[in-house]
Amino acid sequence: MNAPNRRSPFLGRIPLPERNFIAEALRAETVGGVLLLVAAVAALIWANTAGGSYEAIRGFHLGPAAIGLDLSIQHWAANGLLAVFFFVAGIELKRELVAGELRDPKAAALPVIAAICGMAMPAIVYTVVNTIGGGSLDGWAVPTATDIAFALAVLAVIGTSLPSALRAFLLTLAVVDDLFAILIIAIFFTSKINFLALGLAVAGLVLFYFLLRKGIRGWYVYVPLALVIWALMENSGVHATIAGVAMGLMLRCTRREGEAHSPGEHIEHLVRPLSAGLAVPLFALFSAGVSVSGGAVHEVFTRPETLGVVLGLVVGKALGIFGGTWFTARFTKAELNPDLRWPDVFAVAALAGIGFTVSLLIGELAFATDLALADEIKASVLIGSLIAAVFAGILLKLRNTKYRKLCEDEERDEDQDGIPDIYEMDKPEYHLRMAAILESKAAEHRRLAEVASGAAHGDDGPA
């Protein structure tokens, strides 16, 4: 009789080094997400209460015109500061491909397919709504992006715990999402190309790669070179954030003997706070300021372009990610972690409907010639993200007691060796340490029992 086929676990326990890395990365993203939330609220208040000062400041131009960098503050935020964000995204993607969840094609299939479906379905929803309503199809890519920092900020604000496997799944989705968002920007939002500037930018990237391979160190070498590459890419007609992604992908993210961290991990650790704590919040400050009057909100739900974005984020994302995950798990015979349920996956899929940073950027690019519609698209991104956040928050709160229990089990370290006990259950040394600890506790309780017994007998004696 043949033995039954073992099914590969889905959302099971992730390796300890990967868990520790993800925990550190998500802590930075959570703090950055809270700052992003604050910046978005500040932008909305500023734009709706301070007359025309918001538009005047974000439209103010500065920079050397002689080299094509006389840009508005809003443009500097979108093309300059977000290059830092995409640089970190490039490092994350490289690390996932060589050392993380995406290094094994079989293990990577499920989150990659889920992410692709989570981008395709919102685009389909948007296209259907605008085809029926007679709207513009230019914004099909707006609801395809997920903002991991904003999603984590929502978790922090509502006080919802998530087991590490669900957090890793959300992060992997966001990394793949960023990759396809980069491809969308590069392919669909590049119109006129200056081949001389592009060629020089590529030459700069080749030099960047050569210096990395030769082991040349020093920020004073790479930072000026990165700025030159960015400026050339900005003048080439290709979106300047592509330069950040390309440089991030070039960093080595595998550890060599004697290294505690790879160069990519080290640089990511240094740059991530700058990206999450400064670059992305400033972008939000100068991009999220839109009118939120009653008429504007009414327009969001009646105009096909804006309604398509809202439905794409709220409905398309949830159905796309969950449907892609469920069907892939069925076909690959991946068995869900017995501690979790499929509604947990659906809740995370709904949380991925928070599309903020990249959605705002794509909205600006898609409707660059219609500023009024671009602002309405931004409003729809904000409203759609808010609805997705509330919906996902309710679903996650329903299971928060279970999540908290799983998180406590993951963190428990009764032998106090710095490694969670759940990762040591198959090690004899752990059980011997625990036996010694429990025997010591048992001896102490026996002594206390004898003391209590003696005291009880003493009380029964004559006064």
C-alpha cells in the first residue's frame, strides 16, 4: 500500500533567521506607516483649510534648470524621494529572490501567483466599471498597488496582532507587488525617451555594479554616483525611480563566511529609516492633499474612473489575492497551517487593498494632463484605502484573540536562551534544560510545601 502524499504547509512556521529579519523590517515599516498616516492627515487638513498655500508650495519650482532639474516640490517628492523608497524595494526584492521566501520556486509559486492575481483583478474591475460607464481606461493601474507601510500602520493603530507567517505572507505579497508596479511604471508611463541620457544612465549603473563587484567601499563613492545616475534617468524620460530599483537589485544580499549581515542587508538597515521615516511621509504630504468636500466625495462614487479605483482596491484586491491563493493551494496540494483558517487569508487579502504611496504615484502619471481628474483619483485612492482598512480591521479583530495566542506561543522562551521554544522542540538540549528548570522548580515547591505543613502543625498546637 502506498504511503499518502505529504502536502507542503502553507503559512506554516518560517525559519528563525527569516522570522527575525522580517520582524526587524516590519518594525521599521510600522513606524514609517504611522508617520505616513500622520503626513496624509496633515496634507488633507492643510489642503482643505489653508486656502491656496498648499498648492502654491507644492507647485513651487527649484533646482538647476541647466541640467533639466528645475522641478516642482511635488515632482521632487514623487521622482526624487520615492527613488529612495524604490531603492529599498529593490534590495528587498533581491534578498527575497536569493535568501528569502522567493528563492525556492515551488515555495514562491503561491505568493507570486497571489500577488499577480491581486494586481490583475483590480485592473479588471477598473476596466469593467469604466467600459460600462464610459470612463477613461488610463487609470487601470492605479488600484493595483499595495502599501505595506500603511497596512502595518493600520495594524498598529487598531492593536491587532498577526502571526509571523501571515506577516511574512503580506510582506512577500508587497515585494512582488512592488516589482510589478515598477514594471508598469517603466513600460506604460514612459513616453519620450532621450537615448543619450538613458545611455549615460545605463553606463553609470554599469560602473555602480563594477565598483560593487570589486568590493569598493565608502558612501562618498556611491552616493554621488547614485545622484548622477538618478539625474540622468530623470532626464531620459524613463521614470527616475527606476534608477533606485536598479541600484538596489545590484547589491549582494547573500552572506559570506564571517559576515553577520550581507552588504545589501546592512545598507537596507541604514536606508530603510530614511525611506520609511522621511521620504515616503514627505511624498504623502505633497501628494495626498485633495479636496474632501461633500461634492468631491459624491463625485468619487459616481464618476466611473474614481469608482473603478475604489472598487478595484476594496473588491478587486481582496478577491484577486484570496482567489489566487485558494486556487493555487488546491492545485499544488498546499495544506493550510492548522492554526489558521481561510478567512484569515481573506482578511490579509482585504488589508492588501490599502494602496497608497504607489497608487498615488501612478494616479499622477496616468492623468498628468488632467489635473482635476488626477486630484479626484487621489481622493478615490484615499477613500478606497480607508474602506479596505476598516473592512480588514473588522475581520482581523474578530480573530485577534487567536492571533494573540499564536504570537505568544511564537515568542515564548522558557529556557531563556534567546531562541523561542517553538524552534527548539526537536533539540534534546532544549528538553534537558527544561527538565533541569522544572526539577529546580519542583524542589522549591516541595520545600515550600514542607514549610507550609510545619506551619500548619504548629498552629494546631497549644497556645
